[in-house]
Amino acid sequence: MRQSKSLIPTFKEIPAGADIASHQLLLRAGFIRQTASGIYSFLPLGNRVLKKVEAIIREEMDKIGANEMLMPALQPAELWHQTGRWDTMGAELMRLKDRHDREFALGATHEEVVTSLIKDELNSYKKLPLTVYQIQTKYRDEKRPRFGLLRGREFVMKDAYSFHSSAESLDEAYNDMYQAYTAVFTRLGLNFRPVIADSGAMGGKDTHEFMALSEVGEDIIAYSDTSAYAANIEMATAADQYETTDETMQSLDKKATPNQKTMQEVADYLQHSLDKGLKSLLFKIDNKFVLVVTRGDHEVNDIKLKHLYQANDVELATERETQQIIGAGFGSLGPINIPEEVEVLADYAVKYVRNVTCGANEDGYHFVNVNPTRDFQVSRFEDIRFVKEGDLSPDGEGNLHFARGIEIGQVFKLGSFYAEKLGANFLNEQGKASTLLMGCYGIGVSRTLAAIVEQYHDENGITWPNQIAPFQVHLLVMNSKKEEQVSLGDTLYQLLLDKGIEVLYDDRKERAGVKFADSDLIGIPVRITVGKRADEGYVECKLRRTGEQTEHHQAEVIEYVQTLID
Amino acid sequence: MRQSKSLIPTFKEIPAGADIASHQLLLRAGFIRQTASGIYSFLPLGNRVLKKVEAIIREEMDKIGANEMLMPALQPAELWHQTGRWDTMGAELMRLKDRHDREFALGATHEEVVTSLIKDELNSYKKLPLTVYQIQTKYRDEKRPRFGLLRGREFVMKDAYSFHSSAESLDEAYNDMYQAYTAVFTRLGLNFRPVIADSGAMGGKDTHEFMALSEVGEDIIAYSDTSAYAANIEMATAADQYETTDETMQSLDKKATPNQKTMQEVADYLQHSLDKGLKSLLFKIDNKFVLVVTRGDHEVNDIKLKHLYQANDVELATERETQQIIGAGFGSLGPINIPEEVEVLADYAVKYVRNVTCGANEDGYHFVNVNPTRDFQVSRFEDIRFVKEGDLSPDGEGNLHFARGIEIGQVFKLGSFYAEKLGANFLNEQGKASTLLMGCYGIGVSRTLAAIVEQYHDENGITWPNQIAPFQVHLLVMNSKKEEQVSLGDTLYQLLLDKGIEVLYDDRKERAGVKFADSDLIGIPVRITVGKRADEGYVECKLRRTGEQTEHHQAEVIEYVQTLID
């Protein structure tokens, strides 16, 4: 494509409100433009990359036998009422009324539509399993759209849905999809990790998120330094494995700790380390009060509490409720002399402590030399804390490290949730009506594009991997006033096109400096510059990523470029 | 693709509410399903055809140097307020509010968004001309969605926009696009006509509609039987060419015509043919009253009136207004003795009549032996009627015939309308700010798919043209219980895949009759049936369109199929 005839508006300044590299560079290099907050146009270069990412996803989906289709964005409200998501999605679900005042949702996802479709068409075990997918625009009214394509309100997604007559069949499809996602992100050149994730409201089912590692990621991943274990920090398991101590139990004693409220304040006042204190928090779990005890250096993970109790709501009791029930405020809670109706739940780590401190349930006082079992009873010990860097990996291999990640995909065993709500049954081999089992699988296509830029850029611009670069070759004429340069440029442009090589030809009447800067910014892998030695038939090749430069005669440059591309 | 693993739900019954062949067949053959009124899902087969149509459009757009991009569907209301279309689009424009109560339109088209984008990026004549396009989902809240994909509320469209510094440049882009559309529809195998169309509200600019000829089309096309002339009936020109008569002028006379209201009633009563009467209608054209006179066998074309007066509103005066101004009701109007303030406008054909009848502007009376000029004055003669079949073609070659058409594309010179409203200027060669000129160009992609089915079907199902058939070959195993048939089927399936041939493999455990009926319904061009002679290695090939059947040995059938495809 001739650059003079295309829409590639580049600029130098760091755009206002763009805080991360992908957002800045995609704007500066002319790949995207904002139409409204969280809503973007893909300009020609951005669209080319998007289509290449889509093509790779499509190939891998087709390989595992998924059927591509295309469902509408306008979805009747009734379907969303049936699953309850019309209410639970809240303001994130965009809604509108048609001219007859009928309500519609703008598809944030397609479980409702696809299940209602399949319900009418798939009535027998003979037609199962089935996996369908689409690449389509989705709408979510994010509270804070930001980071360009990373968190937008209108975005491109690949969503897939599988339907099954048995859990084994769902497991198979889930594994196929997991492998396909691994293949997609590997082909895209991403540094990524599949991590164990939280299945959220639907509870209890398997789910993995695919995370592109990046410092700008909003998620924290805990991963083993020696094994394949990786989990979203919310879900990372702390093993029931701690060092035991042979310290002698001392006598329980009560000390005044006036005005010492936080764990750190109490530890400093009583002169011990944080891990020699017990942290006690009163939680309200679906209206039941539970005293949750962890080691002072650990943090309670309320998602683990939620799963443990299969609860809908988990929140801290208010100070008022705490005073009412325990008779002391937040700063002086502890598991000793707790009212019988309050369950005491402790983290595994609490089992192993000796001679520690805890609140005395009396404002301004703490117990010291506290020992579990001797001094207080625990209804059960469980894994209820966030893991810390350096913790043992739960698979027993290595220690946990933390990294930030951008969620680019998720695979999810939905089970029968949607099929039940929408009445999607099939006749099983015995001729009896059974509820369909489902899986759902998403890739944030436009978000993946941004994640790639986060991993592929340097101080001068983007450094696209070959397989998804907007063009394979950037051909530059240094001085458009020199006839021999233009003539050689035109010749090479045609030769490259004839070979089926995707080439962006910078034929603009701009200074060489502008052209080089734009070329670095845009980030096409191979650059051919027609410059001063054009009259002798020599041109220069430069690799964007490594900066490697070589000179070639026009007679052999195409062949050289061809080898680079292959 | 194995049919047993795909979603191709066929059925025999004519679906309720589906009145035309394409709607019925696309449903019955499992290409689409309705999600809500005018809103469809494309099932795997439908999606495959859609993607092939899109690919052909993309190729032809790229050939003329148009830049593909992708703009959002969510469009800020402010942009639509600026062009006035927030109001003029009425209920057809779907609207919604985000969580912050900001208003958005769901893109019915993208003139606003693209012009506002280009305005910020294209500031110099040096970057002009530029043509961009996208293939994207559009939303229009049709009053009466019907005919399946022909008139939907959510549909796929290719829309292109071109930007220019001069009218000549716009003409060039318009012609390029006209040629590209001709190439697209030719490659799609459509019987179509580009026709002169009405430019509507924007007035006066060139526009052509591309019409797929079809009896179910909602538009009527007038075309010459010997030349390339074709126009939407609204726009077809009636030439100022009529036979003259040497009949002697008779004396004007007034006759009672009690209770004779219509042209036909009066003609019957006075015993003459319809063309021997004058039809007079009082119109209100932007609040000015005009008496419009045509021959009795002709119909007034109010779009021509609108263009003639460059009017916003053209409507018939009410009976009350007519009585007030003329002193007579609808049935007795005529151009003789008309109040001076009422302009008399007559069709060209009126010039050539002699001794005709017209209303006497007195209820229950008509004049006979009326002759123009002698008996009444006309302020001007113009082409203001609908053409009739058999009329002379306005290019002087042949006679006009009528056909029905489905509008599948339109090319349009917008001029400066949007650029002015949105303040899209550029610096011209003299360094002065000028308003951009624009063209816009659309293809209804999903509608085109339906139009193809209208032209390609028979009593048994769809008969897809090769280039956009969902698969190239339909491979059937007649009896899935016969091992030798399954084994040969599997072998051929693999061989076809290895050759890169797109094959749908009916490996289902269904009766042969069901498979044949489904195959005819789906309409893949080439069918290979593995049947009774499988043990000898013989299979049958059948062409869907012609019904031609041949028998082939497995050793040479792939080669035969390859020649069919090429």
C-alpha cells in the first residue's frame, strides 16, 4: 500500500490521558483513534493487525472442530431476565428500547442467546457434543474505561460455547480449548501463563485465565519458580505446610495496650515481630458472624471465605456490630472467650504458632503467650489467606513468585447454570430429558492486540512480531526529489507485490528523518531504504527488532527479504 | 467439516411468517435463525457464505485503493446533533444512554463518525483524495422488519467514504467505486442493474443504486430494452417526445358530469379514452399552491416535483383547501379560469393533446374540446410524471420496460453536506481553508446474500454459485451401516481436505432420503455420493444446478471434482 494514499496519522507527543505504552503507541503510530471514552476506531493499520489476530484465532478454533457463526448484538431483555443477569449485570450491561418500547441488551456476552438458540435445535444426545464460536463486537459499560484497548466499552471478542451430554465430554472440550488457546497465544508471540482463576458467582467449576505477563496488568499472578503452577492471586492455594517450633509454651497473660489499634502498633508496643501476633476479624458471611483468625503477617482472602461457605455475601462486620457481639472494637479482637454462637475459623498457619499475641476482646488489652488449642478452640483450620511471595507452591514444587498479568482469555466450565435457567434439555440415550452441560471460552481480541504491544515495543515505537505485523516490509524512499530513488522504489514496490509480500511503501514527500521516525513508530519488522546508493542499485535493509543493518543489491534484496519472512 | 459435528438444523415445513424464497430457504436449510424481529443469527453455513461475500467485496475495495478500517457502532449523540440527523432519522435511529446518562446512537451509517475522524487527521490537500471502508454491523429500527435478511434491524454492511479537494476528484472516486461495485456483483453471479436513483434529502447530487433483479424486490426499475439506460422508477425520465396530431380544434364546451369523480368515471361518462382527459391536482409545495396537470393516463411523480422546486415538502392540498382556493372539489379541477395566484404546471405530454376533457372548477361540470394555449395558459411544461412501460427511453434508444429490484448497493456523491455541518476543512494548494467534498458508498452484505438466494434456487432448495457456496463439495455416505461405504467416504473426505477442497461430509446416521433432501436444500454445487458401488470403488457425482450425474472411480473422482471447481 502506498503510504501517500492511506490513513496513517502519526504524531510525536505523548497523548494526554494515555498512561501506558500500548495506548500511547497505538495512538501515536496511527493504529487507533478514540471516538468516545472507551470507544475506538481501528484505523487501517490497526484493522490489519486485528484481522491477522482474528485469522490465527479462527485457524486454531477450526482445528478443534469449533463451528464459526455470528450472533446479533441486540438481545431481547426476556432472555436476560430468565437467567437473572438483567439485574446482576448492573450498569455494565448496556440497554436500549426499540420503537415499540421493547427492551434489549447490547451483547456483553452471548450465553443467553446461544443457549436459547441451541435449545430449539439440539434435542438429542446424538447431536452432542457441539462447539460454536464467533468473533464479534461486545459492549460493556465499564465504570472506568482506561488504558486504551485494554479496558474499553466496545471491543472485539472471540467467544465460544460448548454443549455436552456428560461431564467427561465437557472436560474434553475444555481441554481442547485450553490447548487451542495455548496455541493461539504462542503463535501470537505472547509471554503468557494460563492461571487458575475464580469462577465467581457460578461457583465451584473449573476455570483458567490466560494472562499476558505485563507490568501494567491489573491482575496479580502467583506462580511457582520451578513448576507449571500458576494461579490468580485470588485463587492461589496456601499449602498446610509450615515449620513447627519446639518453643516451650509460656503462661497466658493479659497486657494493657492503650491506643494500640493495628497489628503493627501492637507488635511494636509488645516488641515482637508481626508473625508473632494473631489477626482476628469479625466477618458477616450471609448474615452469620464468623471470627476469622490469621497470623499477623497474613491477609484474609475473602474470595476463599466465599467459596468455603458457598456464600453470596462476605463482608466485614461493622464496628458497631463488633462491639455488640464481642464487646470490644476492631483493635482488640481475639479468639479467647468468644461468645459461643460465633464460629472461630482459623487459617492453617495458626495451627503452628506458639506464644503469640491476640486481642483480649476488651478495648485496650491483649493476651500474650497465647497458644492455640490450649487457650482457645477453633471450629476448623482452612486455607483462607492470600499467598505471599516466597510461600511454598501448593504442588510442592518450588516457591511462589508474583507477576502482573493482562487477562487475554478465559476458559470456563459453566455446568448446567444457563441450560437450567433457559430450559435447554436434550433426550439422553435412555430417551429421558436431561439438562445440557456447557462450557464458555473467551478471548479479548482487541485487548490481546494491546497486550502484544505492551510486550513488543522499545523507546522508538512498536516492534511487531512477524506473524501479525500490519505489513511484512516497510519500503522507504529517502529523498522523493531524486528520480533514481523514486524509480528504484517503484520497481522494488512492484517486485514485492508480485511476490505476494505485504508492503507499505512510504512514497510521501517528507524528509528522511520523518520517514525513519514514523517507520520505527509503526514497527514493521523489515525496512528497506532506497537512499544515496540507489544509482548503483544498492539499498539498505534493517530489522526493526534487532536493529541489524545490511546492504543489498536490488537484484538480490527481494530474495533476502523472502528468507527473512519465511 | 463433518456434518455430525456441526450445527446445520434443516427442516421441511415452510416456516410461518416467511413469505419469500430466500427467507424460507435460509431458515429451512439451517443458514440463519431469528433471535428477535428483524434480528438474525448466522449459523455456520450462513456465516461461511457471509464471509465469502465479504472477501470478494474486500478484494475489489482493495483493488481501487480503498483503506479498510473499523469504526465503532456506539456513536456520541453530539455528532448526530451537529448534522441534524439525530432528529431527521426519527425512530429508525436506535438510541441509548450510558451509565453517566450520555446519549449514543447505534450506528445506522457512519458519515458523522468518519467525517469527525477525518476532520482531525486530514488537514492538507496533499493527503487527498482518500477512500476508507469498513465491513461492519449496522442498526436500523425498521418499522416493518420483514423478508428475513432483506429488511432487518441488525445487518452487515460494507460502507465506504471518500474525501476530496475537488469535484473532479470526487467524480473519479465515484466512477472507481461504480466499477468496483459492478465487479463485486458480477463476481457474486448476480443479475443486477445499476440504476439512476433519487438523492433524497441532500438533493441534486449523483447517485446510483445497484439493483438485483427479483420479483420480490420492493423497488421498480425502468430500463431500456436496447440501451444501458436504467433508473429507479422515481427517477426515470420521460422525454419531451410525443406524437403530434393534425386533428382540428373543436369549440370549447361545458358539460354536466353529475357524480363523475375519477378520471375513469368521467372518461366513461363522456365516452372517450383516458388519454383524452386532463388530470388536474392541486399540490402544496412548501406552502405554495400549484395546479399540476398531466394527461389522464399518466401519474404525477411527486419526487420530480420536489426536485423541480427544490422543495422540502410536496403534498396534495386537502379537499377543504381545494374548495377554498379553486371553488371546486377534487373531481372537477382543471386549468381553465384558475385564480391568478395559482401556478399552473403541466407535464410535457399535455403540450401535445387536442380536444380533451378537463374539470370546469365547478362541481359536477367538465369542459370538453379543451386545447392547451388556446383555452388555458401554463407557466411551464416539465417532466413531472412517472414513466410507463413502453415509453421511449430518455436516451432515445429503445423503449422502457419495468422490472422489480432489490437494492443491494448505492454510490452517492454527498458533496459538502457533512463536511460543512461538522466543520471538516483542509488547506488547499493556496493555503486557504476549504470544505472537504465527500462520497459515500454502501453494500448491504447480508441483504446481498438473500438476493443471491432469490436468484439461485429451485423447488428443492438453494443452488449456490460456486464462488460463494458454503462448501465446494458435499460428500454423502448413503448407508452409514455399510462398512465399505463409510470407509470409502472417510478416504475421499481426507483426500478432498488434502487437496484444499472445502467439503461438507454427511457422515450422519440418517436415511439416504433425508441426506439427499438436505443436500438439495443446502445447495452445495457438487455432490459426491458414496453408495451401492462403493465395494467396486465407484461413486456418483451430481451437479446441483443442472442435475447432471456421472459415475466415477475413486481413483479419478478427485481430479474430476478439481476440474469442476476450477
